[in-house]
Amino acid sequence: MTANRPTEPRPNDGLTGAGAVEVLQLAAWQVHGAASGPDRPAASRLKAGLRVPRSRKGGLAALDGVADAFKASRHQAGRFVVYHRPLPSNPYPVAMRIITLNANGIRSAQRKGFFDWLRRQRADVVCIQETKAQEHQLTDPDFHPRYMKGGAVYHDAEKKGYSGVALYMRKTPDRVQSGIGWATMDTEGRWLQADFGKLSVISLYLPSGSSGEHRQAIKFQVMDYLKPHLERLAADGREYIICGDWNIAHRKIDLKNWRSNQKNSGFLPEERAWMDEIFGPIGLVDGFRQVDPRPEQYTWWSNRGRAREKNVGWRLDYQVITPGLAGVAERTRIYTDRKFSDHAPLVLDYDC
């Protein structure tokens, strides 16, 4: 299934990746890059899924955008640093862009301009958490974006104004699964899966335990339930991108004040050990960290004490991927120029 859409470049300001390369060097490489490179088995496995034709014209246009962004930003310390792994054999626009955001209320995010921004991102799949709405309340056309030809799917919590997940899709999926088959998660609207060929994209909202011991106990129950389920997914031969707010900062570099938060939900030893299992024996991969190893890359900030302005944050939002996608995760960014929520959109581009 080949995506039938133009190959115009997508916004690339702020994209980061592994192996520091200055942006103009990177841009020159995009034009003069090698004509051959290592095979990427995941690409062939996904050819029935989301895929976009590329063109040299698109690549050159992308170069112009990178160079212009560099000129505009080069004197702003820390504003525009590009990290990039060596480009693969086809040095043109990426094939698949996935965005995830905890919206903290999709209607609130709309009022703050989220859909205006999203329209320009040319995403293939957008994963939303904390919609905090029932679908029948979402009558504005923004909530079913016309440019996402594959449709918008919502999985609501039974409790009004609470939790809920959504997917916006450029291609029509082969199958959509609302819920995971376990009432504790499904009544709160925490799992929504779309299958495209041999690829599945999931919007996941793991519970927070910060409101008290009762909710932390439920969080531990969900973690216990998810662990064997994720093991099965990792072993079933499909490729998965599990996007969402996991409500856990995995390592010390994933939150600013790690020393003072070791007894707080989201950075408890048991939670971090669970993430070690996910990214260890289970064999899944932290897509963001596959591309960007830098500290102080956060996706959530408290609304107190000017935390966002000071970048006193946590990295709670992930794209957790199967190993077959690890080698094709190419560029990433956390978009912070505008505030749509207390979380920021996490963007990851895959060259598959």
C-alpha cells in the first residue's frame, strides 16, 4: 500500500538525531549523498504499510528549508542544533512521520491552535492521549481533519471529561482495535490500535499515580498486565509503534530534578525497573533515545513555578518501537515553540 500524496518536504526545523553533524554539512550531504547504502530489512517488511514515494525535487526543496532555518537560527544558542545519523541510500524526504501528544483536553488544545499547527506537519499518524471528551461532543470539523484521509478514531473513557485516546490517520487502516480487552484499561479509554499492513500504531495512555495510593495501585496493576502483553507483541513478527504518555521517566536524564523525585510517582524504583524490562529482556526500543541521546529533553512541565520557561521538566511521552524499526528511526523533535498542553508534541520520522 503506497501513500498517494505529494512528496513535498515536511517541516524539519528542530529535528534531531544521533551523531552530531552541522546543519549545512547535513544539507550538502542530502544533495551529494552516496547512491548506495546498507539494506534495511524493516523497509521491505513494511512495504505493504505506510510508505511515500520520494523525488529529487523534494530532496532539494528540503535542503532549502534546512538552510533557511539554519540562517535564521544560527545565532540563537541552543535553539537549532541538528543531530543526524548517516543518511541512508535514498537521501530524500522521510517516508513516515508519527506524532504523539497528551492534549490534556483535545478541545483545550484546539483553542490553543493545535490543529492549525498539525495541518502543516504532514503526519501519517497522530496519536492523542487525554482527549477528555466524548466523541459526540466533538462536532467541530477540526476534530476529524479532512487532510487525514484515513479518518479520526476516538476511544473514550466511560467517565465524562476524563482520559481517552484518539488516532488521526492519513491512510485508511486495515483494522482498528478500540481497547485491549481488559476492563480496567478499556473503561478509561487507554488503548487504541490501528493496523496498516505489517505495521501497527498504538495510542497508549498509562495511568498516573500522582493523585494518591489508590491510583498508584491501579498503575501498578496496569503495568503488570501490560508486561506480558508487550512481550507477545514483541515476539509476534509485526512492527509496532506504541505512542503515548507512559507517565514514567525512565532514567535520570529524563527529568530535571531526579534526586528529589525518587519517591514520587513517575520515577519510583519499581516504575523505572519496569521500563528497564521493556527496553531490556522484552526487546522493545525507546525510539526517541535511539535518535537523540541528549539530556534535558522533556515533554511535560508542571504549570507551577515557571517550570516550562526554566525547562524543569520530565520526559513522559514515548514512541516505543520494535527492533526492526530502530534502524529506520531517523529524525525527532519535541515541539515547544507553542503551548497546546502541559505536554509537548513528540515527532519521529521513520525512513521505511
